[in-house]
Amino acid sequence: MSEQLAKTYDPKAFEEKIYQHWMEKDFFKADANSEKPPYSIVLPPPNITGQLHIGHALDHTLQDILIRWKRMQGYETLWQPGTDHASISTEVKVVEKLKKEEGLTKKDVGREGFLERAWSWREEYGRKIVSQMKKLGNSCDWSRERFTMDEGLNEAVTEVFIRLYEKGLIYKGNRIINWCPSCRTSLSDAEVDHHDKKGNFWHVKYPIKDTDEFVVIATTRPETMLGDTAVAVHPEDKRYQHLIGKVAILPLLGRELPIIADEYVDQDMGTGALKITPSHDPNDFEIGLRHNLEQILVLDEEAKVNERGEQYNGLDRYEARKAIVKDLETGSFLLEVKEHDHSVGQCSRCTTVVEPITSEQWFVKMESLAKPAMDVVNNGDIQFVPDRFSKTYLNWLENIRDWCISRQLWWGHQIPAYYCSECDEIMVSKEAPTQCVKCGSADVVQDEDVLDTWFSSALWPFSTLGWPEDTKELEKFYPTDVLVTGYDIIFFWVVRMAFSGLEFMDKIPFKHVLVHGLVRDAEGRKMSKSLGNGIDPLEAIEEFGADALRFTLITGNTPGNDMRFHLERLESSRNFANKLWNATRFVLMNNEDAVEKYEDVKEHLNTMDYWIISRFNQVVRDVTENMDRFELGIALQKIYDFVWNEYCDWYIEFSKSRLYGENLEEKKVDYENFQLTFEELDYDVQKKRISLQIPIDSKDKFV
């Protein structure tokens, strides 16, 4: 048996060999027909736009520990793997590759040609990411691997869209949305990162028609003045009550603006008077609806001023800002400029400053979906670990807006809506209609937009198990037991899975949400390409082994908190793996004929044997309790201390003396720490005995 283990620990050779053995023996496969109690986890599907990073390594290692632990306890485990199509990110990558390698644009190759190239990208990079996950040691059921755009999941997405539409929860309307001028698509609120930046408050005089008076407006975006349709003041603001109902004149363009009263206006903010631009500000949009104001869109999809901007037509938004400020100063409209720190929204993918604009898009009504998703957290059906993240979850749901789900892209789930070119009738169906249901015209075209990536990944816990079909997998493994995720995507994914599971399965999608932090560099900085401080997990595995990397990521890890990654710790972790290797080899070398030699093992046990067994039982108990509380870092430390300090440094050394008769330096053991009976130490986990059971009288002590 010892011949199976080489004398020297070499993770490169061993890890690949053992993983291949596991795969060949189907050790990771889940059996939906099993009578064992189920335990399931869905893997957050990585995007097909690159390779795994150190954050993936942490996330996957946490899940792998949980799933292997439950598998060892006798559960029928399913770790559901897969990858995500990542509409915006992948389309950007394919567009860049198309331009670089072929000198072509999307329009040059057309939709079908572009999709062929996108699927080719998926085959190359999606498969690469899966191989990297295997390199990390993920014990997923790879026979069940899914992709968010495969045939079954596409059917689930279409089914959900139609059901929500027929229920009146999906609608198409002209509303304010987040627009990325670089990605050229709409974004949901969750796809916009807000950063505090230094800017200015430009104080501009708006003349009052037929008087010598003027009202001062403070704005951080002078270019949006071109879309102003009113001036608003608070109805109780004594400074402006005499102006309510009068008309202001928009500087530079001369447009007449009604002065309205609205309680939204903050009397203490700026000058207490607001320019209302319904097409370029979400709050102004709501005010515009209340007062039936005109919507004037003055920026196009590239964030350039359109014809409604008159003399500024064609200018980029920032060029227009400079020109407008200069003209305001020349026309004596600019009163003063003050520095001002304000929050600026950026596209989470390309960091371009997002432009709020009105646009005809598809939306999901969130009010009725949000409430049940809040209730299951408030009543404890879904529990966050640590609990403080439940506040983040609830706060986002309490302030949620209708979800914009349409994207102006070609890569993704195309919206199952069809339009009649004759009468503009909208038809939503699984199959393309051959004629209009209203006028009978055969001139019917499908909506060109695709759905937000998160629309499909929100269904991941049940769509991957065969929904909308009633499958054995759904019956066995849904709801899942725990979702492991970083705190940075609670809004993106966790919230949407919660309300989707409740809406379509009438059950929560998971019982626990284990939230981990980010992996930072040794100085506590966030890893990024610009800083050049990223850690490639594959390079770490190549040099130190997957076990060493995983051990390093879990050591000292606590739920919800960021961790610092020190490269030096990889060496220490590898040393521990080497220690385990040598200890295992020692046992195998001296245990080949143990069964034949000792028919009744207990008759040959001495005090040291009893001691190590009792310590083992106690560590099993403590570690199991830590694991039940998702304290994986603490559990690992206890295992490390036991293996290195007690089993290897004490017990194995004493065993050598017994086996080889060596004169080893006497080592003293403080037995006072072990005043427990074997009956007390014997531990029952899930009604399955996992401790070493030695039939010793309960009154016997170890001293």
C-alpha cells in the first residue's frame, strides 16, 4: 500500500492523478433516486470572458469544503456547476476580437454572423474556465454542467418572461434608465457603481419672464440644461412663493419654463430651486410625471448632444459642458462656481460615467415581488452569515425601482416579443407568430434586444435542475442548502434568486447565504490590473499545489470579512500538505499487515493510543460545531493544531519508539487536559457514529 505514495510530496503529479481517479470513479455524481438525505449547492457561474481569479478560488474552496464535508457525513450531495454568458462583457470582448482580427464591426457581419463568433468564443473560453475549476479541485457533478444560454435554460427564461408578462409584471414603457455610452446599452441600478468625485456647482441665473427678477439654479451638469422643461421650488419656501405659476426663461435657448411647486425640493440644498430635466434625471422624471411636463431628450446613445440641443448639436457631453459654461459666462448668466463633492454613477464593467436618459425599454414591476423576498429574511427562512448582510439585502429591496431588463445587445436571450409592422401590436409567445393577432398582417418582427444577464441567472437554482419540467432533481435537491457568495453581488444575484424562487417554485432557493469578503493584497489593497497586484490562482497552483492555495485562502478566513493574501503563506501551507503526506506514508508503511496481525485492536492500545483517540473525538466534535456555524477558518485552525502539534509531533514520534524500539527523548504529556470519559467524547453527527469507538468503561479516566 505504501508503494502508492512517492517518497517526496509532489503536488503537480499527485493532484492531477487523484482528481482523475475521482472523476473516473464518479465520486462527485449526485443520484436523484438516492434515499440519502439531500444537500445541494449551486456554483455561482463564472463569466466566460476570462479566466478564474483569486476571488473565484476563495468562493469555490468554501463551497468545496462544505460539499465534501456533507458527502463524508453520508448525504446525497449535489454541487451544481456551470458558466454564465455575461451579455455585455462577452459582447464587448467579441466586438474587440472581431475588429482586431478581421477589421470588421458587428454591423458588417450581421446578427447571425456575430452570434456564430460569440458561440465560438464560448466554446474556447467557457471550456477553458471549466478546466481551471477542475484544476482547483472542485468536486462538482460535471455531468450536470449547465450554461445560461443552453437549450434547457433558454426555455426556462422564455417561460418566466411569458408568465410575468401575462401576470402584468412585465411591461414596456418609456422610463428613465441608466445608459452606458461605451457599452451602448441600458443597465440596471445594480450594474452601476457610485463613486464620490470632485465636481462643481455652477450657479446659473434663470430670468423670470416679463420682469427684472431671476431665480438662481445650481447644477452639477450644465449640459442637461438643454433638456429643462420646468423650474421647481418647495411650496412652503417663502423665498419663491411669489414665483409659483410664473414662467422662467431657459438661458441660451430661450425656452419658456413653468415654475412649479413640489415637496420633493430640498429648501436647504443648493439655492432651493431646481431645474427639472425629466429625460435626464430619475427624480426629475418622477416630478415630470406628477406635473405632466414635456420630456426632452438631448443626448444620443453616444452621449452626444442631438438636434434638440440646437447650436450644441453633435458635441460630446463634456465638450458641450465646456461650451455651455463659456456661453453662460459670456451672456452674464453664470453667477458663480463652487467646488462640490458628489456621487457619480459608473458602468460596473467599463467604468464609463453612466448617463440617465428616458428610453423605451422592458421592465419588471418589483413591488409585489420584493415583499415576499423581504418576508423570508425577516422571518428567518433565509439566513445570512454574518447576519449584518441581511440589512444590506433588505435596504436594497425597500428602495428598489422597477427592473430594466432589456439590453441593446445581440449576445443573450432574445426577448420573446414580436411586433406587427402594420398596427404596432405587441405579441409575446414562445414561438414566432406567422401573422398579427390583431390585424392579420404577416409582417411580424421579433424584438432585437436581449434580456439582462441577471434575468437568466436569477433562475439558476431551479432552472439547472430541469424547471419548468417536474424533474426528480427538482424534487430531491430544491431548495438548495447554502449559497456561497461575495458581498459585492448581493444586489445582482441573491435578491433576484430569492424573489424568482418564491414566485416560480413557491419556495426559497436556499436556506443560508454564506457571505465572504474580498481577497486583497498583503497591503490591504483591492487587487486590480492597474495596480498589478493580482494573484493568478493557476500560477500559485503550478508552484505550490491546489491544496496549498486552498489552505492559504481558508486560514484565518471569517465570514463577511476581507482577507489579505500573503504569498509567503503559500510556502507554509505547502509545508503542512507535505506534513500530511509524510504522516500518511508513515501510517501506510507500518499498517500493511495490521488487520491480520491484530484481530482485536483494542487489546493492543496503550495510554498514548487512548489519548490520541480522545483528542481526535474532541476535535471532531469541535470542528463539526464550527462547520455547522460556517466558521471554516476556525475549524481549519483546530485541524491544523491537532494534526501538526498532537498527532505528528507527539503521537507519531511515540509510535516510532514502539515500532522500532528507538531511544527517543522522553516527551511529557499534560494529562490534566484530558479528564473526559470516552463515553462523553464519543460524538454523534446526524445519527451517524463518526468517532473512533473504543468500548472503555465510562468511569475510567486517562490518569
